[in-house]
Amino acid sequence: MVVLILGSGGREHALAWKISQSDKLTKLFVGPGNAGTSQVADNVSLDAGNFKAVASFCLDNEVNILIPGSEAPLVDGIVDYFEGHSELNHIYIFGPNKACAELEGSKEFAKVFMQDANIPTAAYRSFGPDTIEEAYDFLADLNPPYVLKADGLAAGKGVVILDEIEEAKATLRDMLLDEKFGNAGARVVIEEFLDGIEFSVFAITDGENYALLPEAKDYKRIGEGDTGLNTGGMGAVSPVPFVDATLMEKVRSRIVQPTFDQLRKRDMKYVGFVFFGLISVNGDPFVIEYNCRMGDPETEVVIPRLKSDLLELVALSRNNRLNEASIRFDQRSCTTVFAVSGGYPGSYPKGKMMNIPQLDDVMYFHAGTKSEGNDVLTSGGRVIAASAFGENMSDALRSSYSGVEAVQFEGKYFRRDIGQDLMANNGNS
């Protein structure tokens, strides 16, 4: 099989790394890719948003399977584009169509979907510029902190949590009237704050059958102790110590199964990955958000734990045969720690020379890197992730930190407390 993965981050490198190991693979392309994906695939200059160019490449290179890594092309309808052109129908896109991708593309749509399915989530209301006074009244009825979410895609920056009501009102004005997040903030969802601990659950589905992948927990804030600005993710761990069999059964019965039941009820054939962003509140799970793709940096710990052939799972899903698959996981802990550019998530320099060692116990997944001749340079804020296995989380983190410390580039920064909160609460997990 000839496969094209769209994207250039750590998630896409992890997917390419895994698929490159499949006996069923004939040729693997990543567009546009990064310095890491070039080690396991052929990088090609493609813009995931240019569907015509992607389609031409697929036809010219006899691509059988297309895997969009990020949400934007899915929300924008790349599946619908291919399905709408007869000459492209033979190319299988492993991802949801535009209607299904609205679970991530619109916070309001996702909330209504959950409400209809009786899926536990925070109480909310949605507002536009013409109802901003009602939004102020709704804020006044809530207890702080105040959670404001841009309805559309905002590159992971559309969620704001504030402690002061006047600051919340000012931010709401920025979003609705001053277009702080552009069209993504044309409507804003305001919801109650849920006090708990977050984690992520992932499913793979062929539209009829689904299977759960290992759970994970990521760390979004730039500063240690979960302080400072949100980032794309500074690290992740899998499995998650507090996610025991009891909690997972609640997740399956109250959230995952009702989600797929509601998709069927609405006649929505969802294909691909489903990301359930969850929070445990006193042992009960609630949905924070859906994503229509794998998370990043969670992919960098979940995919290494998958012992089954990922390409085989994707191929089986094409014919609604995912239920025939044997899905096996590595029972060891896997952790990842991201090295980022100094100044991130604000402004940061690019083009810094990198030195990346070869370590037997570390898997490096590139994100913001590029190749220039034989050199590897930084090209983004989140630069490279050091993933590692261990018999427990502590051992895995020890290797991850050895890996991230060994990477050299000017201005490198990383959090030194990934997973420490879990170990403090659960012992040496």
C-alpha cells in the first residue's frame, strides 16, 4: 500500500514511524513533513489545505491511503472533496467527513450533540455579538473561574480560563466584538468550570466498529506546576495511574458508547480517530472536548504502546472490518518530554542548529525541525519530543529526560516536572 500522511508535527512523525514498520507498506510519503519524518518516509512539499494539489499528488503517485494528521483539512472537508470527485473515490481517507468533524470544528455543535446523547459535560450557553449582554448576565450567574471557548478552530488557543468576572467580560468583548480569534470566535461558548484532573482517551473506528487505544495525560502549560500560558503540549504519559478499571468502565459506558450510538442515530458515519478530552471530577468522567484526530503530544506515547500493525488497522477499517483486528498494547509506561524554543509560546527564533544524539532507549519525534543538507535546524516552537519506555512511569521519565537533556540547540527549554503530580498522588507509578 502507498500511504500519504498530511502534516509536519510530532504526531505525524509518530504515525509515520509506526506505519513505516508495516509489512503491508509499499511507499510512505509525508507532506510537508519535517527532519524526523524524512528518516522514515519521503517528505513532499504539500499544503494540507490545498485539496487540489493533494489530490493531484495522490493520483500521480498512486496513493491508496491518505491520513490527515491535523484537524484543519478534516474540518474543511477534505474527505468530502475526494468523495465528490469520481477519479479520487478509490483513495481511502482515514478521517471523518466534514459533518462528523464538526465535533471538533464547532464547540457549540459538540455541546448540543452531547446534550442530545445525555453525555456528561459542563453546563454551558453559546453567545454571539448580538447577545453579548445576555452573556454578561450568564457570567454573573456562574462561580469563578470562568471558561470561555471560541466556537471554531483557533489552533489550540481558543480556550480562556479567568478568575475575575471583569476580565472575563473584557475577554468576551475581545472575542466577539474585536475578533480576537477571527471567525473562530464569531460565537463563544461559556461553560461552568469543572474542578478535577484531565486525561485523554482515544478510539479508532471504521464507522461501524470501534476499539479503544491506550489513555494518556498531557501537560499544556509552559511553566512547571502547570503555570503560565497554554502551549501545544509540553509532555505526556501513558498509562495514567488514576485511570483504573472502574473509571474506564464509566468512560466506556457513559461517554464512548453513547457517542457512537448518537453518531449512528444521526446517520453520521465517522471514520478515523476520535479523541475524547476528559476530566475526572470526584471519580466521574466529563467531556471537555472532542477532537477528530489524535492528540499531540499524546500520540508520541500512545502510538509507541500500540503493538499491532497500525496500517493493517487502517486497511481493515476501509471495509468495516475493524472488529476482526487483534489490537495489542505494550503494558509498560511510555512518557514524552518536549524541548521547545526559548520564548515559546510567544515569539521565538528559528533556524537554530541542532545536535540530536542516537540513544538506544529514546525515541525522538520531531515537530518543529527542518533539514538543510546534513544539518537539522529548529523551525517551530515545539521542536522535538523524547519518548521512552519504562517498567513504571518513573523509569520511563528518567529515560525521557536523559533524551531531552542530550538534545542540543540554542535557547532550549523543557519542563522538568512532567508526571510528577501523578507520582506524588500515586506513589512510584
